[in-house]
Amino acid sequence: MTDLLQNQIDNKRREISTDSYSMSIGELTNLYRDSELDVHPEFQRVFRWSDQQKSNLIESILLGIPLPSIFVAQTEDGTWDVVDGVQRISTLLELQGLLVDERGHEYPPLVLKGTEYLPELEGKQWNSTDERYALTQSQRLDIKRSKIDLQIIKRDSSANAKYDLFQRLNAFGTALTAQEVRSCLLLSVDREFYSWLSTLRTHDSFVEACSLTDRLVEEQYDLELALRFIIFRDIPEDVINSMGYVGEFVTKESVELASSEVSLDEIGEKFCATFDLLASAASDQIFKKYDPESGRFKGAFQHTAFEIVGLGLGYHVDDYMGCSSSLVQQRVIDFWSSGALERGFATGKRADERMRKTIPQGRELFTRS
């Protein structure tokens, strides 16, 4: 009799191929110097450790306390992308004065803080003209020769398996949002696509129209909104009806988009044209609910407004080129004034259930007769 569970185990194991071995910090440093190890400096969210946390890491190494394994994913050209352990590796590089940002600028060398067991670490640096504040040659060698276990995800592993690993590892460390984890995956699939997407999130009218809080921007929710616009703007309605969980769908579609040959310039033009019109129509109010009684937009950013107004106009944006922004504003006001959405219609609903209604409504709203 066939063991269905074992079949599932065997099939999933084939999706991810791994290897493991120990490597000294000095060897990892050399890989970074030779551009064979990528800690993704553009992914700033992961650099969240305070100087005290960084100093605690150095304390552990000097005391001989084993560090958790670091996970890296092998790319097509053989280099390693850091999946889990960015804080640890970046701290070690910063200590040595080697860490650079996405523009190639060096971070200032780390100045250590005193720790519980090594209070004399206070003010110490890798090198210093003042010997009182410099780690000794012996201490530097102890750090460079310390070993770290590496788990290597080989290049023949599936993209979905890598993303799943990102999620699982994230569950045990500093929590990242779904988009931050997705960003890690996109960086490993195609750095240029991620850079292109990052330029869209800074487009002035997009920033103005969404008007997100600093916390949401820090957590890359603006990046997720940009992805959602690109993916759902002209998606067939039958796909909406069968897509399942939105987060998983966005991840799958974004990876396919990053791996495809589509014209990013054309997509970017539609994106910018849509948000230019929206910002011109109602500035940072456009994705809020309009109250007919007061004649004002009220409240905070709403998913429903983004899906109806943003995606609806995006679907028809070519028909509105050259039109007055007041036409867009009036359509939005008419929609909220019509009572087309019953009170609390999205309460308790999954995003995919909500979008089966909001996306078609938006397309109908902005249809020009």
C-alpha cells in the first residue's frame, strides 16, 4: 500500500537541497570582500540591532559561546545570499570597518559597549590610534578564527521552498512582515526588479496618495501596495475568484513577474500615471472614506478605497489621460455617496473575499461611456 505521507515528504524534500559546514569569521569576511557573500544592504529593516546587541554578539564570540547557524542561499552565479543571520554577519563586518551600504559607502566602524560579563568592552574598536581603545591582536585573531555553522540552500532549490524557509526562520527571530520576507526572496530572484520596485514606492504622487504612517513604511507596506497594484490592476476576474490567500498569491505572482521578460517601463508608466491622477484629484485623502454629510474625506487609509479607487482607475488609466482630475474626484465622491458598500461589509472577511467585490466595483466605477 502506498504511504501517502511518505510520498509528500519525499516530494517536498526534492524541492530544497541543502549542505552544511563550518566556516571561520575570517573566511566569511574574505567572501564578503570578494563579493561572494551578499548581506543585502538595501534591505535596511534587518539592520535593527542596537550597539548594545551588537556588543553582546562580540561578547559571546570572545567568551567562546557557540552562535546559531547562518542560512545562505546559493544564486545562479554561485554567490551566497544571506537568508538568516544578516544582523550577525553585518555586525562582524561593521566591527572590522568593512560593511558598506547599497551605494558602496562604508559604515563607521562599530564602537563597542560594555556588556554584563565584559564591561571593559566599553569604547573598544577593532583598530584605534589610541591603544587603550583597540582590541589586541590576540582578541582580533580570536574573533577571526571563531567558527560559525552554515546551512547552504543550493541553487537547484525551488523559489517557493526558499520563501517558506524565510518564513520559518523569521518565526524564530525578530519578526519581519510578510512583505519584508517577500523582499528577501525578490532580492535573491532578481536584484534589478527589486530596485525597480523600490523606485516606484518613492514616486511622489504614490507617497502622497497613500499617506502611510512611518511604521507602515518602515515595515515596507508601501512596497506591498505597489506590488498589489501591479499584480491586480488588470488581473482577469476569474483569477480573482480562485486565487486563495492574497499574501501567498502576491508572493507567487511577484516571483513570476521578477523572473519574466515583461516591460517594466510600461508597467511603471501605468503606475505613475494612475497615482499622478489620484494625488491630483484628492491628495492624501483619496484612499479615505468620503462622508457626504460633512463633504469631507475622513479616517485613515482604507484597503477598500485602494482596491476600488486605485485599482479601478489603474485598469482604465489610458481613458483618463488628459482628463481633469476633478472628474476622478467626482467619481470617487459619487461612489461613497451612493452607499454601494454596506456598513462593515469587509469586517471578518478574508482579503480575497473582499477583493472579489472591490476590484470589479472599481472597474465599473471608472468605466467611461
